[in-house]
Amino acid sequence: MGATRILIAEDETIIRLDLARMLAAAGFNVCAEARDGLEAVELAAATAPDVAILDVKMPQLDGLEAARRIHRGAAAARVAADRLWRRRPCFPAQRTSAPSRIS
């Protein structure tokens, strides 16, 4: 079995790049990077990641709705909503019918 395949969705480029770099250094396979929620849903369908890490607040489609759509399509085994680098509430991904959360 190979490294866990991860999709990252974050509208702030520097955060997305840093997160991808840290995950790759830890041995994970970052299979896709999205700049907004709609792109995350499309990339999840195209790449079938094991995990999707989504920023909660993104343009086009917020992370919570993207999590619902990704989970509904069963494209990712786990969906995590992140609020890295921000001071705002993070709603549990369970409220989106997704199985996981990071806060």
C-alpha cells in the first residue's frame, strides 16, 4: 500500500503551498491542490484522494458545502475541515455528513 493520497483546498496560496510541503515531507502524497471549493469537488472526483483537507471559508463554494458534495460523491474516504491560521469557529465535519474534522 502506498502513501496516503491527500487533496488540499485552501484559497490562500502560501498556506496551501506550506501545507502541501509539510505533508509531502511527512511522507504523504499530495495528489491535488484546489484554490476554491468548486475546484476541490472537481479534483476530488478526478483524483479520488484518501483524505481531503478543506479550508472552511473559500470563494466559489465554502469548505463545508464542498465537504458535503465530496462526501456525497464518495470521492474521498475522509474529509477534514481546517481553520489553520485563523481565529474563527470551525464546525464539525459531522454536521456536513463527513466523517472527520480538524480544528
